Amino acid sequence: MENMENFSDTTNAASAEGNNFITASVKEDLASGRFDRVVTRFPPEPNGWLHIGHCKAFCIDFSIAEQFGGECNLRFDDTNPEKEDDSYVQAIKRDVKWMGFDWGDREFYASDYYEYLYDMAVKIIKKGLAYVDDLSEEEISAYRKTNFADKNNITETLPGQDSPWRNRSVEENLDLFARMRAGGFPDGAKTLRAKIDMKSPNLLMRDPVMYRIKRGFHYRTKDKWCIYPMYDFAHPLSDAKEGVTHSLCSLEYEIHRPLYDWFIREAEVFPSRQIEFARLNLTYTVLSKRWLLQLVQGKHVSGWDDPRMPTIAGLRRRGYTPEALRAFASQIGVAKMDSVVDMAFLEYCLRQDLNKRAQRVMAVIKPLKLIIENWEGNRFEELDAVNNPEDQSAGSRKIVFGRELWIEADDFVEIPPPKYYRLYPGNSVRLRYAYIITCAGYEKDEDGVVIAVHCTYDPSTRGGNAVDENGAPDNRRVKSTIHWTAAAKAVPITVRVYDNLFAVEKPMNVPANKTFLDNLSPHSLETIETAYAEPLLAHAEPEDRFQFERLGYFVRDADTENGKPVFNKTVGLRDTWKKIAGK
Ligand code: ATP
Ligand code: MG
């Protein structure tokens, strides 16, 4: 059995529930009186579908709120008109809900705060702490002196240089800012910048842009605005507006924290506190909406919910359960150091869950005909099969046995290699839930391909509870049990077998002349047009999950192909993680 000890070295961080550095900070803030309640938020930008990295983030956001009897807001951070869309809002809501989290009526949009954000900007201008700048975007970064490379190619940061417009009067700034809003200037002609410190070692503090002019159609505010607030300004003030106490985000925002605190302080608003945790990275995939969008737009996958995608919708269609994803999020914990989690660990969490709940069935995905020569006529017989050995309450079902069966082509060879215990001429195996059979011969077509296997069965070995002629247990041993379906009763199904989307562990590691797309695996999808399954699979509903005995876990897809229901392979039975951990 798989056991948790194998994972001691991947779970160096405390679990997301219980004690970790975030809960410690929150406790401290409550004890010191800094806050008297806990409010967190999950702030996706609606510019793509959520992936498993977001899933980690909102599991933390919701679970911290829950642990302290607080609230978690769902806020759409929609301050970028070009890339955002209502279809993404709907997809995000659907996925968070499916994961089992409920934000109630706490659904917010940064775009609802535009008027408030504008007022806050005016307040900061009035304090002499923001100015309208006429420099272009390129000039602004040149004046910042970012990443100066000297002749030895050593990157050094020089002090920045003030913009010639930095010392405009408050009155002039107020007037220009109002005219920016009123549409008096073309796109990019002016910006509003915070007046902080052009010599700060943190480049983000070198007079960051607060507003830009951009005539873009926003999916909610339409063309009401032609100026849009930048993330670093909008985010802390949106948190403050909602009374968010703990603004939890991934580690790349750590360097933004001084700026977060600066805007909160200077706007004199609710003192939200930002705390960072490690970003999730996974092997064999990419976790950024930007790259995922490229996969979708380039038709490298069938869509955001392609079962190979690390999106929540893709994982769902692949057969993942919310419980498995939550267990994964909880067990990887909330470390303060970025790391790459092994895909095999995610699969381990999934198997742990499916093993407990998935109905077992038999299906043959590379079919070969098996004929039982001594079977009496064309009669069929009903046998009992266990629905789930891990769950007594799942009960059993009847399966039909007959003269002609399908078995896996792999379960027969003409000449056995060493340690091959399945069918070959003269050898015996047990047919799962049925009888012991002995291979009597086989047939080939003109090309030498085996097209049928012949055998005899032993009627006294029925169901595995065999007794000999005298009623004593039959101690005959066979070394192998194989699965099968009755040819006349089986339903044809189509099976999609998936492998990692990328052929390498770290797809973003590429030489200069290549892109991550060059790392796509050519073997990530194999379609098996016709497999044969127990009749009950004809009635499976989309998202019904099964274990195909000996093959792995499979889920009914919503698709039907050429009249055949499609099943996606979720994950194999073999615990590859255990092997890796053992090394
Ligand atoms: P992407 O690069 O995929 O677009 P993002 O950070 O730009 O990610 P947002 O929609 O802004 O996407 O993210 C919403 C929240 O999810 C943020 O608080 C962010 O910290 C968190 N988040 C995003 N990706 C990850 C990840 N891989 N691991 C943990 N948290 C993440
Ligand atoms: Mg983002």
C-alpha cells in the first residue's frame, strides 16, 4: 500500500491547514490588536482560466479565512481592458465553486472601484506625492536606469534620474489629471506617477506609474474610462476598500510590498497586510495563463479544458476530483521558498482518492478474441464482481460470461519471455471473477498476426472459490489473473490515453533559438477507437469515474465519437511516485 512516509521530504512545509507561517502571522495580528477579524481575498485577473497554481492560492485564501472564522472575497482584478472578458469571469466562478468554495455575496470587481481609485489618486496628488509626467514609457524606464550592463557585462543598478516634469505644482497636476480622465490627451501621452524615490535600490519604488491613458473597451465599464490604474496602485487600495486584513499572494509580489505599504499609508486607508507564499510550479507543465493561452490559441490543445492542461477545468475533465486537488494543496503546504513539485505527487494524491471511491469495472482496450472450446453451446452465465474492494458499501454486481471473450492482446504471447505468467500455449491463468483457463492454441491471419486464442476452462474453479471433486478447497495455483469482457455483451467505447503534455520536466528551460512549444510531447494523446467494456459503461454520465481493472482510472468524457462513448484515462494504477521516492 502507498503510504505517506514516502513523502516526508516533499512535505517540509507545514500543511495549509493548521500551523504555518501565515497562521502564525494572523494569530500575532489578532493578539496584538492590529486586526480584530480576518478577511482574505482571491484576486484573479479574468484573462484566462484558472490553473492548479491558482488552486493552491485560493485553497490558502479560503482556508485561512475559515480557520479564523473570517471571510474570503472573490475579487476580479480587472484593470486591464485589453485582455479581460466576461467568459473568463464565468469560467473562474465555475471552477472555484466546483472546488467546493463558497464566497457567498462577497463577489467584487476592481472595475467597480474606478471612481474610488480616482479619488484616492487625487488625494495623493493633493499631498504633493504624485505628478503627471509627459515622458514616454521608454523614457520612463531609461530614466529609471534599470539594468545597466557595463563593458564586462556586469549588471549594475545606477541611481535613477528625475523626470523634468517631477516638480509640477499640485494645481497643475490636478488639472492635467482631470484632463487625462476627460480624454484630453492621446494614448500614452501622459502618465500619473507616484513621487517616491528615484534613487531607491528597489526599482519599483522609483516613481511607479499609477495611471496610464488607454482607449480600450473594458468588458464591464465599456468606454466610460480612458485612463486605467496600474496593478501596484489598484491592488492595495482595492484590498483596503474591502477591509481585507491579510492579502495573501505568491512570492513574486514580495518585492512589491514596500509599494503596497506606501499606497496604503499615503492614501490613509484600511491597513491591509500583504503576506507572500511560494508559487507552485509543477514538472512537465507550465503554470502561467500567458503560456496556457498560447497553447489554446496555437491549437496545440483542444481548448482550456483539454484533459492535458493544468487548468482546473482540464484536470476536472481528466478525472481529477476536488478532494484530490484539495489534499494536494494541503500537503504541499505554504512554504516560503519556491520549488518545483513533482507531477507524480499530484497523481499520487489523485490515486489515494480514486482508490477509495471509484467503481471497478472490466474493460479491454487492446482487444484479442478468446474462445473457450469446452464451453457448453452459446449459453451465458452470470457471475458476481466486487464493485470496490476498498468500500464494502459499494456492494457487488453481476457480470456476464460466455464462450467468446475479449482479453488484452498483451496478455497472450506465442513464446513466453522469462517471468511471463500470463497466457501462452499450455499455461493456465484465472479470468477475473470467473474460471481458471488453460491455453490450447491460437489462430493467425495471413500476416502472421494472432487473431484468436483458444482455451479450455475448468468448471470447478468458478468465481475463485474453487473446490475439488471432494468439496475441499482447490489449491491449484495460477500465477496470474487477467481481465476480460464477454464479446457478445460488451459495449464498444473510445478511449483517450494521455501522457504529459511536455516531454521534459521543465518545459520553460529552452535555448535561445527555441521556445517552450518545442518541448511539447508528440505522445501526449493516443486515441483507441474501439475498446470493449462491461455493459454498464453504456450508461455512464460525463464525469463518472471508474477503475478499469489492471489498467488505471478512467472518466466518462462528454464527447461521443462515432456513436461510442469516450472515456479519458485519468491516471495509471502504478505508483510511479513511490519508485521515484525510493531512489
Ligand atoms: P498567471 O501568470 O498564471 O497569469 P497571475 O499571478 O498573473 O498568474 P492572477 O490572476 O493575477 O494570475 O493570480 C491570482 C492569484 O493567484 C494571485 O494572488 C497569485 O499570487 C496567485 N497565483 C497565480 N499563480 C500561482 C502559482 N503558480 N502558485 C501560487 N499562486 C499563484
Ligand atoms: Mg497577473
